[in-house]
Amino acid sequence: MGALVTRLERIRRMQTNQMDLGTADLRILWLFADGRSRTLKEISADLNLEQSTVNRQINAAINEGLLQRSREAGSAARRISPTVHGVTAFERDIEKSRAALQVGLDALGDDAENFLGSFNRFLDVYEGAVRSSGDTV
């Protein structure tokens, strides 16, 4: 099992290296897939990261033209939202990832649905075990 997880992680890193966006940019842009702008504080809470870390990542994404800041009339809070360039780059990278996963699923043929069901059940149980072991540490 350990060898399979290690192999999966190695493949995931290989694919990440083929993406145009970095992991932090992908994670931040993923938040905006719901179409909602957010404050820095909301982004920090959603990502469960320190606000200083998120601030640095947001500023870098703004400098790359992936995100933009705006202020609503009558509000002191500055809202962050993706730019057209950010949405396009995000969608392009997600499609690369989806396409590679689809090749793997297609190779399973009729077994793909069973695999996905079993994998989902495994992840549910695995997540529960990780969460419960984290509570005892």
C-alpha cells in the first residue's frame, strides 16, 4: 500500500510540475470557482492558513495578473477576485489534470465506476482515521 501511495504522490508532483500555475495559485483560484469574491480574512479561513501567508500569496497572484482587488462602495474591506487571465489559466490547468485522469479511467473500461466507488469509500474511511488520530495527538 505504501508503495502505491508513494507512486501516486510522485505522479501527482510530476503533473504539478507540468502545470502553468503553482500549487498556491491553483488552491487560491479554486476558492473562486463559486464566483464569490472574498476578503483576505475569508480566504485565510477557507484555506486554513495564516493571514500573513495568504497575504503574500495573494500579492504574488495579483502581480502575476491572476487576481485583482476591489472595494465595494461604503465598505472598508477590500475584496479579492480572479481576473479573466486567472480564470483562464486555472481552467486550462484543471483541464490538463482532468484529461490525464480521464485517460486512466478510460483504461479501466467497465471497471471505472467500481474503482471510483471503492476509491471514494477508501478515502472516506482513511480521512476518518486520519482525523481521529489527529484528535489524540
